[in-house]
Amino acid sequence: MSLNATPSGERVHIGFFGRRNAGKSSVVNAFTNQPLSVVSDVKGTTTDPVSKAMELLPLGPVMIIDTPGFDDEGALGEERVRRAKQVLRRVDIAVLVVDGTIGKTAADDELIGIFRQRDIPYVVAYNKSDLAGEKEYADGVSVSAVNKTNIELLKETVAHLVKDTSDSAHLCADLVDPGDLAVLVVPIDKAAPKGRLILPQQQTIRDLLDKGAVPVVCRDCELSLTLEKLGTQPKLVITDSQAFGTVKDIVPESVPLTSFSILMARYKGFLKTAVSGAAAIKSLKDGSRVLIAEGCTHHRQCDDIGTVKLPRMLGKFTDSDISIETSSGRDFPEDLSQYDLIIHCGGCMLNEREVAYRRRYAEECGVPFTNYGTALAYMQGILKRTLSVFPDLQRIVE
């Protein structure tokens, strides 16, 4: 991935919802000025959520999501509605497309109720003004996808609903000062993508550069030599969590040590939950069920962290026969009550709203929730050390 590319997890997710034949896909195509979705007079043309990452003025980098009709019928229709509801887990802004010749229906009111319940900012696009005539609406905009009437006004209305992130949290820029040295330990093995760094490493480098700090990148096998040649102690060492075993013995106790995964958990807003949840590892026993969840899909290597390394470490740490299940991408289980622990990735490919949904749902089900880096640090007995830059969290480590 290019350092200039905006990852999906950093894009504003805008979902278009509504009944069949309200013109959702036509409004999406007019909104994006692209033939993103197939349109037809036949009800139920959109059968699956359709997503498109793009730059959209005046919003910037966004993810546009067109969804199936919320009033679909039959067994297949119920599945389509379920998938539309899944999209609600991750949208930052909702656009409810209503057939302006009919007005809002019970299905539309149900959607508005869900938007409000989940605190999703929304706007109603009353479509087909070319047939119904332009009208004034207190909760939305009168548009015509056919004539592109008021589509720019709809864009501006959506743009005003976007949360201001100008003072948003940093990965690590708040932990260093301009001119500080930060050593980043990046193991290069067969699981590392050839020719590029993984996303959290890229984002960390950019965050440090934006602050004016100096990132020094090395492999774990050159860490000792790197620290020796620096001639001065770095302000911070950030490592891939899988290299904790090597790095913790090389980095002096006086130098703060943490990991990309731990920083990403903080950035996505669930580090405190992850730290508390890690303590559940010691309670696992024969037959305990653990879900290891990843937010992205990728080709599994022979020593994959989620399916091989973490299960192996859990078995060794607990000396128990634990049942491991995995999920990846959007395929997150709808019933979490069956699990004794959830270990999630850092969530770099998921937007903050979807990560928050997964964390809250686990809490509602009473299931401890942690993440890769936190779990690895806990099992190696260094979790408190890796939180030295977050003293408030150090105090809750068991």
C-alpha cells in the first residue's frame, strides 16, 4: 500500500439505505458521479452491499456503501436485510433514500429509529422530485437522481454531518517531542508482505514524521547494533508484538517499550478494554472457547499469527486444550455468548465505529475482549512494561 493511500479504516463510511425501488442506487450513482451500482425498475436489483473507496469533494476520502432494500421479502430477502443491517455497524453517516412520490413508510421510520438508537448522524434524501415536485423537508433534501437536482446540496448536507477529526487521537505523536528518536522494530520474515510494510507500521512512521520526530527502522536481528550506533537512548521503542520475546531483553528498562498493536488499540479506542480483557487468559482451561478475530482478509502463511502463533502460545501458557475459532474481514460472529475470550487484531482496516460495535457487543455478552499485542505482552509477563507510556492503564494490569 502506498504511504499516500488512505486506508479503509481512515475513510468516512457513508451508507445509503431505504426501501426497494426508492432509487438508492440511482442516488448513489448521482452522488458519486459514477455508475457504482446497477439500477433497474425491477425491485431488489441490489442484492448485496456494494462498496467503493473514493475521493469525494467536499468530503475527501470516503467509503460509499449501497445496500439492499430494507423491505425485501422471503427467505432470500431476509438475508439481504440482514446484510444491510450489518452495514449499520460501520457507517459514520447514513443517507435514507425515500421515494418522494410516496413519502416515508413504516420501513423508513424503522431505519430512522435504528439510526437514532445507534447514534448515527443521518439525512433523508427524498428522491424522484422530477415526479413529485421539489418540496421543503425539515429532516432532509428533495433530490432527483435522474436530473441530479440538489445532489450537490445533499453532498454538502452529508459533509456537515461528518465529525471534525482535526484534533483526533494520534498513534504515537503525542508520546514524543520534535527531534526525539523513536526506534521501530520491524521483523522481516516470510509472513511480511514483500516490498512493503504493513499498515500500522506505515501509519506510525507518518505520525512520527508529522510530529517532527525521527523514526529509525530496523529488524529485530539488528536492534542491538542499532541502539549501539545511535549513541543516545531513544525516547521510545515500538516493536511488532511477535518480536516481544527478543526485543524485551535488548531494550533497557529505562527506555519505554510498546508495540504497533497496542498503539493501534489505543488509536481505535479500545486499549483499556484490551488491557482488562487480557487477564481472562489465565482463567482459560480445557474446553474454553476463544475467538481470534481479524479485521482484514489475507493469504495465510504457514506461521500465521492468528491461526498458528497465538493458539500455540495460548496452549502453552494455560497448559490446556483450548478450542480456537477464527474470523476475518466482515465475517464477525453474531452470537458471542458462546466464547470465553475474544482476541482481536489491532483493527487497522476497520473504522472506529465498527471496532466500537465489536467491543460493545462483547461487553453486552459478558465476554472479555482483548487484542493481539496486549495478549502477547500479557503471556510474556511484560504487559505492565509495555504500558509505561500509559501509567493510568498500568494500574489496572493484574
